[in-house]
Amino acid sequence: MVLKLYGYSTSTCTLRVAVVLKEKNVPFEFIAVDLTKGEHKAPEFTAHQPFGQVPYIDDDGLILYESRAICRYIAAKYASQGTSLLPTDPIATAFFEQAASTETSNYDPFVSGLAWELKFCMWFGGKTDEARAKQLRSQLVGKLDVYDVILGKQKYLAGNDITLADLFHLPYGEIVLDIGIDEFSSRPNVSRWWKDITSRPSWSAVKGGI
């Protein structure tokens, strides 16, 4: 049974899973969930994803939600095919988890916040909080300054091999660039890393929507 990915074609979390599926050469069937019609809040959906969020997967009866957890599962289950994205050595694993935590704590809150303030809130009839957007951008600047130091010592965030931690950055990074916020190109090591991960065929295949 082919793996099924239930999500919205351009949602950041859905794309996070899709790029990993592509990297691992895992065939999958995309099942569109229309957020504009509230399909993610329907009982048949929340029976599998109790928070009413996308995405979730059905892998031959295994139901799993939360995009980063799904990515870890895919990378572990299909370790022998495609790009190796999860280390197995204990020390390398520790550095991977450090990098993954960095993305969650020192990147995602700021880029997702900017995406909300400068794009998504207007979709729902809201108004941008300019002060908050300015603060989020200032905080992102400080975080990426540290990224530039880290990436000046190694090719990727967890070392010299690409991992899930790098790919996790892609969807929201693309959004903030699309809305005119470029804090990547002015930092040489971040710029080199960003060009590397955004030029991967896996990302090119899904970034515009599944």
C-alpha cells in the first residue's frame, strides 16, 4: 500500500514532509485537504489528527501526525534508500538533535511569526501588527548571525552532511523571501548553505505546491 499524505498543497508543514519523501525516493499519494472549506476540522479528519491540522500520513495503516515526527519516521524507515538524513552514530545523532532543536527554537518562531504577520493574517481579514513584525525580524537577524558563525565551521547545521534539520528550514524560509524579507544573502555562510539546500531537486519538485 502506497503511503498517503493528507495535507494542503502549499502548507509549510505539508511541504516539509513532501520534500523528505522526495529525498528518500518514497512513492506517495497526496490526498488534498481543503483548509479554505474547513475540511481539516471535519470529524473524519480529526479522527486521525485530533488537533485539526495538516498534515498526517497513513503508511499502510500507521497514522502519524506532526510534520517533524513524520519526517523522522520516513528517514528512519527508509534509511537504505535516497539521501541519508538521519545519522546513526551516537555523537552524530547528538549533533543532529542539537541542529533540529536549533531550527525549532531559534528559527521557526521568527519566520513563522513573520509569515503570519505579513501574509497569513490578512487572508483571515486581520491587520499586520507592524511592531511585532519589526521585532520578529530583529530577532531573526540575531539568530541568523549565529547561524553564519556555525556554518562558517561546517557545511550544514549538524556537520558536513545534510540532515533533516537543514530541510526543516525550507518552507518558511521560502515564504519570508517571497514576502520580501531576505536575511540570508547578506551572510556569506548562510547564503552558501541556503543556495545549497534550496537548489536540491527534492525542493524544486514541491516548493510551488504538491
